[in-house]
Amino acid sequence: GSGFALNNIVTTTADPTQLDGTESVVLINGNHHVILPTDANSKKGDVIIVTTIANGGGTPQINATNVVAGGPYVIDAVGDFAICVYTGDAWAVGISVS
């Protein structure tokens, strides 16, 4: 069978951080908002894992205009994470927060 590699790990350095669809893991390092890729830069089945490694005293979160439900998704404690899956029409975001 075929597999996949989590080989494009990005650490945020700016707010907001616009993802372009090439990322597989995003480490939020500060009070940064992460914006999921647009529909044009996403393929059905794309997966992006986002986790907070330092919040910088603010409210790190995930934003997008093309999500299945709700948003923004606040992941402000170190260790909070989200798994984002592109359905072909929008991003579905599952979060685990402490």
C-alpha cells in the first residue's frame, strides 16, 4: 500500500500565518492565528495537524473561511492540537484542548 509522510513541519513566526497547502504539521509558537489553505490550494483528503508549543500570552487559534462548522478554533494551551481534514468542499477540524 501507499503511505504518507509528515515531512513539511512549519513553526509559526508571524500573525496571522496563512497556510498554502504544502504543510503537514504546524507548530504554533506564540499568539498566532493559523489560516487554513483556500479551496484552490487543497485536495480532498489533505490532512494538517496543528499544535500549540507556546502561546505567547494570547489566544492562538485556527481560522478559515472554508470550514465545515464553526470557527475560529481556539487551541491556546501548550499541547492543544487540531487535526484538519479537507473534505473536497471544506476543512473539517477536530480539536483536543486541555
